[in-house]
Amino acid sequence: MNVENIVVFDAHCVLCNAWVRFILRHDHDKQFHFAAVNSETGKNLLEKAGIDALDPQSMLFKEGQRIRTHTDAIIRVLTLLGGWKKVALLGRVIPSVIRDPIYLFVARRRYRWFGRTESGALPEAQHRGRFLH
């Protein structure tokens, strides 16, 4: 399967699952696919980006051959979602040297602040084909 747009996320993170649900709700063109960090696809992409799959501190977005992480990944996803371009543009105004440390601060505390689920993300039936193994 040749999938162009893949969001790699922590399926045990409540905040990360909310992000995936947000994308699914706004992705009318069904252009995004998803891979949990502990899936084979997720592990391979994290390794390619130099991110520890056992302790991922970043969301990863693969678009074609390009891999983005941290806030660059979020901004690109929002841009591709269409109606969120203005929000993404606001994010670009702030340099990544300021955005990314804030992102990492939240990422390190995501379980404590937002919670952790042991069951991981369970996609609804209409979205199951968009989740990669």
C-alpha cells in the first residue's frame, strides 16, 4: 500500500487520541492515515526520523518522502486540512525555536495532564482502513 500522508501518534495518550479524532472529523478528503507508535509502520517511521519509539516525545507526520515532527508536523496537518490554514499560518509566525520547546514541555507531561489509556486507540468502523499496522 502506497500511503502518502501518515500521522504517527501515541495510541496510549489521551491528548494524542483527541488529535487523531480531530483530524478524522475534519479530513473530508480522507487524505490522512494513522500509525500508532508501537505498530510496525510507526516504529519504522520513528526510527527513520531518529525518534525513540519506546519514549516518543513527538508526533510525526510523513507526507510523501518528507517527515516532519513537533510543531512543524501539526502546522502541516492543519494546512492540509484546508479550513485550518489561518490557524496554521499563525503557528508559522512563531519561530520553531520557541514553538518546539513549548510542544516538548507539554509532550513530556501529556500522561500526567491528560491521562493515559491502556487500551489504545480503537477506531470507529468507518475509519479502520485508515489505521496502519
